[in-house]
Amino acid sequence: MSPPSRVDLELDCRAMLCPAPIIELANRVGEVPVGGLLAVVADDVAARYDVPAWCRMKEHDYLGEDLADDATPRYLVRRTH
């Protein structure tokens, strides 16, 4: 997946263990306008499953995964409401 042209907010969740990256995402999604993009950079392997599951539960769009500059997984979310 190619990186989106603009990420409105990138959350640095490196070294955070489950469920901290999801709590951070939930607490900060409101800082992004509807239609905006968030990126969750997380090295906890659970984030690969937790971010898409959170998006399904909260009805936001999960756009997939790419890599941050240091090759840490970065999970992309579009705010829908």
C-alpha cells in the first residue's frame, strides 16, 4: 500500500503494549476532522489485529498498514463520523 498523501495525525505508540495503542487511538480520534486520516505507529504485534477490530466496532475505515520511516508498522484509519 502506498502511503496516503496526507496524514492529519500520527500517533507514536512505539513501546506501548495492548491495549494502550487502542486507548490512545480512541482518545485522540476526535482531534481529526471527519474524513481525516490517523496513523497509529505501533510495534506491539497485537496492534495488527486490534486497530482493524476497533475500526469495525467504532465504524471507522481501516485503510491498511504501511511502514513508518524506521520500519515500524503504521496502521491507517480514516475517521468517518
